[in-house]
Amino acid sequence: MKRNRSRGVSLLELMVTLVIVGIITSIAWPSYVAYMRRGDRVTATSALLEAQQFMERYYAANDGYASGSPLAYPRLPERLLQVPPDSPRYRLSLGATVSASSYTLKASPTGTDRCGDLTLTSTGVKGVSGEGVTVADCWK
């Protein structure tokens, strides 16, 4: 006698497959999120360097970064205020310590990031505000 066997997938096989996919996902997801945040930081550091070039051009054209009152401070171009422009992850700003000969640029994350705020001064000094991280970790 020939037995009629079903060719479908059993519930046990399906559950084992789902458990394996769940384990792989739980391992891969944190790495993916860290990878995406690192990419966003690269975009922010690139925008800070571009803003630094803008400030140097402003200095060359105006013989200084600021002329006394905060109303005379340079304004960063719109395209550099939020990076990336289509879905902002960082907001760039000119620090409150702008003088005729110095400034500090700051990129603040819109969400959470272990590096915190990224800063760049007129002398090229890079900084981070996150605890337990170094400039070398965040400015790659």
C-alpha cells in the first residue's frame, strides 16, 4: 500500500525557522544601527568642514568673522543647517563665542548618539561632547 504523504511544511519546522531568523536579526540589528549612525556622523563632519571653508571665505571677504554685535555674525548657508537635508540627523550652528578672530561650529544630533555634539573651531580643533568617547572615535 502506498501512503499519501503531505508535501507541506510542518508547524515545528516553521517555528524553528522563525527562531533562527529571530536570533540572526537580534545579532545583526545593533550592528546595522551603529553602521547607520557612523555614516550620519561622517555626513555631519563633512558638513562641519564645509562650513569651516565657508567661514574662511567670509573672513577673507570681511576681514573678520564678526564685527561687534551678534547681528553682524555670518549666517551659515541653508544647505548646511541640517544634514542630510532630506532627513536631518544633525543640525549645524555657529557657536555663541564668535569674535573677530575665532568661532566654534557645532553639529548637534537630532536623536541619540554616543558622540554627542561634534565641534570644530576656527583653529581646526575638533571636539565631542559624548562621555567615554574620544575625538578619534567620532571623527573617522
